[in-house]
Amino acid sequence: MKTKTALLSLLAASVIAGTAFAGILDEPKMMAPFYTDKTMTTMKSDAQIKKVWARMSKKNKTAMMKECQDPAMSKPHAEFCDKIKALAGHA
């Protein structure tokens, strides 16, 4: 019984830790509208990004800005975060 409890605790901890690292900047469905290709390597023009940003919900904008303020989350998304910060007046 102790082994089963320990395994369940370990599984729960790994699930919680795994979701803690994934954020809105790591969600392809949220990020895809900002890119021209499926691999999300080429960003759209500034005008197109501005249109996408304007159509987003306040909740999603806030979540993206929060993650862009976190150095660990923003590092892999530096170009994106720079553009979003400029749009939001934080650059």
C-alpha cells in the first residue's frame, strides 16, 4: 500500500510540475496566428501582428504579457515578446 501511495504521489507531482512549465507562449493554437508558417519560424508583419493582437481577449493578452516579463519563459520567445511589448507600450 505504501508503494502505491508513493507512486501516486510521484505521478501527481510530475503532472503538476509539467503543467507549471507549459504556458500560453508554448501553446501552438495561441501562437500560430502570429506566424506565417506551420513551423512558427517566420513572424507575420508588424501590421498583421497588430491585427491579431487587437482581436485577442484581454485574458490571453495578460497571460502573454506576464510570460514575456518572466526571463525564463520569454527567452525562447524573445522576438515575439519584443513585438508584443512594443504593441502593449512596454518597450
